[in-house]
Amino acid sequence: MTRQDAGPRSGPGPALARPPAGPAKRRSAYPYALYLPAAVVYLVIFLVPTVMAFYFALTRWTLFDSTFVGLDNFRDFLSEQNLRIGFTNTLFYAVVTSGLKVVLGLLLGVLLTSKLRLRGFLRSVVFFPVLVSTVAVGITFSALLRPDTGLVNKALAVVGIDGPDWLGDAGTALLSVALVDVWKGVGIATVIYIAGILSIPRDYYQAVAVDGGGAWHRFRHVTLPLSWPATYSVIILSFIGGLRSFDLIWTMTRGGPGFTSDTIASIIYKQYQAGFFGLSTAGNVLLFVVVTAIVVPLNYFLGKRQVPA
């Protein structure tokens, strides 16, 4: 027998392992079914009311009928004489409350992650105001801040200070409400900071100690930069809350004295009270646009400063 030529074969070679022919394997629908409950809740609670709000903002409506008026509601709301005051107060309120919550939350977070004997108890005390109803807090502090019978002015009088009319003076009303808001909400900021600080590896603090650094160096070079994700969360959450704040302001001052502590949300509510439902709905849409226009760039700017893992 003669050996065949070892050159390239002209016929089909041995069978190679190939993926099975035919249609691609269909993915199971099971993982996507897990999203269904959340999608239904999001659709019913957020998406449908948002679309309806945009529609009713273009109408004059009651519970029984509506009349399409186009952009008239937006034009009328933007011509509201107190809107400039309300917009300025809203920004002032958001900046003051979010700024103080960041500073106090960080300081309390550092304190309550240190080696204190009553650390657990103090954490509960700081977080307790968060659990109290906002309306109840507003009523309580309205009584405490009364010029003649309030406990705050009585305490100041003991040390020879004549306290002002905290909620009746145009110069102090909005700031007083903002400070009460900080007292009530700083517990959330503190909890976020505690979680952020506890997640920092101890090796960084040990490295500072080896280099001879003290408490200030640990805070300046480790805690402050590495707790930035917590700071980022507190700024965004508290700023959004400040821009949308209504219940505490309405409970304590109702936008007064006069219109000096009005915010956009309280102006919208006054329109509801007066029966201008389409006008107030347009105000809600504008407030949504304002919050989005401020928070989205702020979120982008702060997100760029995140410390890489």
C-alpha cells in the first residue's frame, strides 16, 4: 500500500465542536418578573400622578369638570406678587438647613463613633426627633418661642437677655423655623455619617498614628475626605427636603408675618385654599422643574468629587 499525499484535504475534515445551530436560547422571564411589583408601584404612585399633574396644570379644574386653558396658569402663577419672596426664601431655607445638617451631622457622627461610654444612648437621643411628627414639633416650638410666655425667652431673661419675637419678627421668623428643621432632621444626617465613618478602614488611622498625627490630623486627613460619600448623600437629601419644605413652615408661621416667610410650597398651598386648583397645580409643576434644575447639576458636580474606591 502506498501512503497518500499529506497535502491539504479537498474533502470535509473531521467534525469540530460548534455551537448548536438554530435560534438562540431564549432567556428566562423569571428575573424580569421580580421587577414587576416595583414597576407597578412606581407607575401608580409616581408616573401616573406626574402625567396627570402636567395635564391638569393646563386646565381650570374642579372635582367634577375641567376646562383647557393652555399656559395661562403658568403665566398667572409666575406673575404672583409674592413669588420672588417665596423663591428667595426657599433657596435660603434649603441652603441654611442643608449646610447646618452637614456640619452638625459630621461633628455628631465623629463624636458618636468615638470611645464614649454612653455612645449608644446618645445615638438614640440624637435620632429621637426624627421619629416625632413634624406638625407636633411645629406646635411645640411655636409655644416655646412665644415672646412673653415661651420658655426660650424666659431662659434668656434669666441671664439678662431680652429675647425677640422669634416667629412674629420678619427678620427672625424664617431662620427660627430653619433651626427647628435642623434640630428635627440632624438625626438622619448623623446616622448617615456614622455609617460612613464606620466603613473607613482602621488601617488609615493607624498610619496617621505611626506618623505621629493626633486627633485633628485623623479628622483632617482621613475622616473628612473618606466620609465624602456620606457628605454627598446628606447634601442631596437635605437640599431636596429644604426646597420642598412646607409642613413645618406652615405649622409655625403660615408664611408670616405677612408674606415674609413664604416659600414656593406655602404659596402653592394658599392657592389650593383659595380654590384655584389649576393654578396651584401649575405651581407644583414649576416647583418640580425648579428642584430638578437645581438638584441634577448639583448631583453631577458633587458626584465628580467622589473618592475612588
